[in-house]
Amino acid sequence: MSVEEAADERVVRHAELIAQARRDQQTVASDGASVAQLIDGVVIRDLATHVDERGSLCELFDLRWPEYPDPFFYSYFFTIRPGVVKGWNLHQMHEDRYALIQGEMELVLYDTRPWSPTCGMLNRLKLTPYRRQLVNVPKHVWHADHNIGSTDVLVVNYPTMAYDHRSPDKYRLPIDTPLIPFSFGPHARGG
């Protein structure tokens, strides 16, 4: 084989590989905002973090924020161990409002509300301390929280109503349910 033939073969091989490759799709705009369509009622607000030589301060809630018209009067935090999934859950009477404090989590949402313009839509949101956000999870939307990092996840929740210990507003499905078109993989654990 001549040098020219070898070069031609490499060019052909290069073109074949590019033809078989999958090109990345746009995920964010030039300002960093996600371009993904969100389920109706899901609201995401970037949280301001102030950093100086002493450390940092992150604003978790402000009554002046117009995106969250329901009052903030109750909160709690929860943790998730690495690799664990909490979910699938649904609330009929209240909305969740998550602020991730530490760790890395994928929040998966599935809209089955027949009246919703996004019925049948699934969202996968990555929550990280590198871009802290407050995420609103609407009523009647199934959601699951998956720790995708190597340390415990810590999330503060500001639900739109206090927890009723006698009659919890929580409905559950197993994480491997065939009723939701999403798989956490064969090694997922939790519930």
C-alpha cells in the first residue's frame, strides 16, 4: 500500500467514524439558562450565592420572589445516601420546593395530569451546589430524587403546606414501576 493509499484509507475511516457519531444537542443558551421545556408548573430560580474570603452565603428564600406565590411557613431537610433513589412520590394537596445544599442529585419528574398541557412529559433536572436553585414540584406530578454523586445529598424542602402526620399527602410507586417511562438502571436501590 502506498503512502497516498494509506492516507486515503485514514480519511475514509475518519469520515466513517464521524458518520456513526452522535452530535451533542444544545442543553443551555449562551446565558447558561436551560433550553429544555419544563413540565407545566415546574419553576426554577437560580439562588444567589455570595462568596468572600470568610466563606459563602446562599439566599434560600425571599418573600419578594414572585415565582412562588404560595407562602413559606414550613420547612425541613432530608438526606439521600450515594446511589439511592427516593421516590416515586406524588402529592395531591401541596407542592414541594427543593433547594439542594450539598451533593449532586437528579430530580426526575413525570406529568400524568390529564388537564396539563405537558401531560406525558418527563423532566430530568440535575441539582448541584455549583449552581444552586430553588425548584418547584407541582401537585399531582410524580417525582423521584436520585443521588448521583459520591457523598450524601442534603436538600431543604419548603412545601406549600405543613406535614400532616395523621394523614400524609404522599402517594408512592416503586422506583422500578412500569407505569413511568424511566429507569434508574439495574443497580438502583431505594424506594
